[in-house]
Amino acid sequence: MSDVISIKGLEVHFRGCDALRGVDLSVSSGKVFALLGENGAGKTTLIRVMTGFLRQSAGECTVLGLNPAREAQEIRRRIGYVSDAPALYEWMRVDEIGWFASSFYSDGFLAQYRDAIDRFEVPASRKIRYLSKGQRAKVALALALAHDPELLILDEPTSGLDPLVRREFLESMLDRAATGRTIFLSSHQISEVERVADDIAILHQGKFSVIAPLNELRDAISEITVSMSDPLAALPDFEATTEVLSEQTEGRQRRFVVRGLVPELAKQWEQRPGVANVRVRHVTLDELFVACTRGARSLEENGKRKPSTIELKKHVG
């Protein structure tokens, strides 16, 4: 099966800023793929390249087998896209903007749009300018879904939605993925991502820190908490196969978030002079996100090696 999204060595440079620094990514069909990252990490830049609104400085990108630099119009016809701040014609009514958009798509668009508007409980006769932020988001979602796109690209899609509609929408994403459709979701709502995502990518300073199936991440990443009876005692190095994502010292406790922990290491540390106790547990996605962003900066500032990309599968999905 060909990849819905294929990116190789993608770079985007602005004056004084390297927004993307040689990223690689493959996303297959029928997946809910979640992109996480801090503000300024390069998430929106990546989406703009994928949708043909921005040309890359180097590298390759294909979406649905098409090149966004040359075939942007065809890509936009076949995908659904909702930005974090959707641009809508303020002077149109809710029903009018659906009628207007339907002229760009095949039969059935308008009926599906009206069904979504009814489901979201947005007044069809109200002008866009008088809608709340949540209602505007619902209109944008209805427009993006009405033509049943092969790929749905969402940049913070649930911002402004009430909890009930947010939950219904997230469940609808799972239903779409079950039919073979693909969802590419950029979000800061990590708890929501954990609920629906098949695969996770964490973007930090223009490079991927993590690309992996969510279920494998839960098993591969561990937090080690070492309580020291002697705070000056030295700990032995990790195995060469263990990747240290973050390291933190608080009083007599030292915490590490690592990938590929050798189970015997914790027992060895407990037997070291000056070590009172060693606890090991799996981390949440939220904790992993913090380790891959703040932890990476901490390791660099302390002069330690920078963690390399975690990629539990060569091709996601």
C-alpha cells in the first residue's frame, strides 16, 4: 500500500530561521496520525508545505501521490483542511457558505454539509460574523468533511469546541479511519491525542524527536527515579543502547526519562553505595512530550549528548 504522505529530507529556511531541518515522514492510509510540538516547532510550516501553500527549501514531499509544489489544486480538492484560525466569509450566512463551497465539489456535498451543521447545532440563517469561536470552528469542520476527503488535515481542530462536541468529533475521526480514510492531526491537547491516535510524532526545533506507534511508545519509554542517601555518589552510565531523553535532579532525587532501558540496570543501581531506592515506571504521553522538548534543551545546556530521533518503525503504519 502506498503512503498517503511521504516526506524525505524536507527543509524550510526563512531568513534567520530554520523552520524544518531535514525531516522524514511516512503515513499510510487508515491511520490517525498525531503531530505534537511546541509553538514555533514547525508544525504549521510542515502542513503548509503539504497543502501547497509554501514551497520547501530542499527535500521531497508527496501527498496522495501528488507533489504539492506542482499539483496543489488537485491535493486541495481531495483533502479536507481545517486551520487553527479558519478564514470564512464574514458576510455570508452559514447556509450560504455551504452552498458557495458546494460549487467546487461533486453532488452530495451540500446535503452532507447541512447534516453536519444540524448535528453541530449551528443556526443556518446566522451570518458568519455573528458566530462564536466554537460555532465558527464547527462550520469549518463541516466544510472540511462534506466531500468525504481521502485525507483530513487538522490544525488544532477542537479549539473552541464544547466538551460534548469535541468528544463526538474525536470519535468520528476513529470512524473515518476505520473506513480507510487518513487523519493528520496537529494538536496541543495531548489527552485527546492519546484517546484517538494510532501514531505519534513530536516535532522539536524543526526536527522529529519521536516517530512511533502510540502503543509501542508506552512500552518503550520509562522513567527512572533514584533516591540517593548520598547526593554526591556517582551512578554508572546507561547501556549504549539506552537513549536518555531528559535528566533532572531535585534534592536527593534524580529522574531520568529513557528509551530502551535494560531491566537489570535498576537492580544494579539499587546495590550501589549511596543509593537508597530505585523506581521504574512507564511514562504518559504528556511526560514524554515534556522530556522531548524541555528535556532536550536541558541535556544540551548541560553539555550532554543530544538525544537522537526515536523511530520504533522505519515507516509509520
